[in-house]
Amino acid sequence: MAIHPTAIVDANAKVAADVEIGAYSIIGPHVEIGEGCWIGPHVVIEGHTRLGRNNRVFQFCSLGAAPQDKKYAGEPTRLEIGDNNTIREFCTFNLGTAQDVGVTRVGNDNWIMAYVHLAHDCQVGNHTIFANNATLAGHVHIGDWVILGGFTSVHQFTVIGDHAMTAFSSAVTQDVPPFIMAAGNRAVPAGINSEGLKRRGFSAEAIRAVKNAYKALYRQGLSLDEAKAAVAGLVTAQPELEPFTRFFAQSARGIIR
């Protein structure tokens, strides 16, 4: 373990033997940090916070602080961060609240750039990229392989499906279906994330099926229920579209249209 002499690590914190902790960082008593993690200087990790393996946390981050929620009364809620995440400068991730599942979660292999804020009870999947100043309000759910452009703002309780992407300065106030690109204030659909799907190995047939799903949702004048039924048929024929099934089972705010 390489802990800078100016760092303050509570004796009750559980820190793996090979963790590096930089100058002036503070690690609280209920914190767990897994093997291979690197914690930069001037980082504060507090609350009931757990980091998995091989995470890199850059300077001036605040992880596990109390939620910015007036209803919070000190309940022992949690922040859980998976493995292989990069968390750049000045990010703020808050604990969950008792009004939700009580846990803010970040999955694995995420690339989170400077000044990103994750409010209480957010659930972030795997392999995401959040550009600088992306901001999630409370209770937001983000799927796998999502890309949020810089200065994207996401309203509370919003769901963003797998492989979706937002343009910079997008203001997302309704749910974004998987595979869709969203742009604007307020965000509207702007095509499918075809380049991202190609990079992830989606077949030409699967991408055509995603395009057909987009047409059903946005180009054929169907009601949302009619469009969902049409997309369900496409999922049956093309299993790679299964994220639509999970998304519609979870979506409650209505989708961007």
C-alpha cells in the first residue's frame, strides 16, 4: 500500500494492500477500496462507499457525500462503484436515499470525465462514456454503452437505454430509447447511433433492424403503443434488439418524440 503521509485514512476503512492514495486525500471509516485502485491527491471518499478493483480516481473528486436531498436524514445509504472505472477531476457522486433502493451504483469499465455529477440513487451501467460536465439528477438510470455529450443534463427519474447517445448540451427530460441519438434543449430524437453500433460489432442486419425500429417510433405516425408493438415484432426477429424490451418495461416518463 502506498499512502502519502499527508493522506488521512480512517483506521476502520478497508483498503486493499496495493492501493495508492495521493497527498491530502481523506478516506472515511465506512469506505472499502479494492485491489489495484489509484486514488489521486485531494480526493474525499466518505459515507458507506465501496470501490471495486482497478479504479482510477483523479484529484478533487468527492465520492459518497450525503445526497443533495432535503429528505435525507442520515440513513446509512450507499455508493457502490464497480471495477476498471476512470473518474476524472472534480466529479461528485452522492449516496442513495431511503426513498429509493438506497444505493447509487456505477458499473464497470466506465470512462467518466471531469466535473460529472451523479445524484442520489442513480444507476449507471457498464462501458459508458460521460463527457465533461454531464449531470444526472436523482433516480436516473443509464444503460450499458451509453455516451453522454459534454454538458448533458438529465432530469430526475429519466431512463436512457443501452447504446444511446446525447449531443453536447442536451437537456433530457424524457426517456431515451436504446440505440437512439438525442440532441437539443429539450432533447429530441436525431437518428440512431449507427457508428457506435458498428464499432461494437453489430451486424448490418441488426443495424437495419434498429433503423426500422426508429422508423416505427418516429417516422410512421404510430401511437406509442402501436410503435411499441411494432418494435416488439422486430425484437422477436432480431435478438440484438432485446434492449428495447427491457427499456419499455422500465420506462415511465414517456419517451422523447
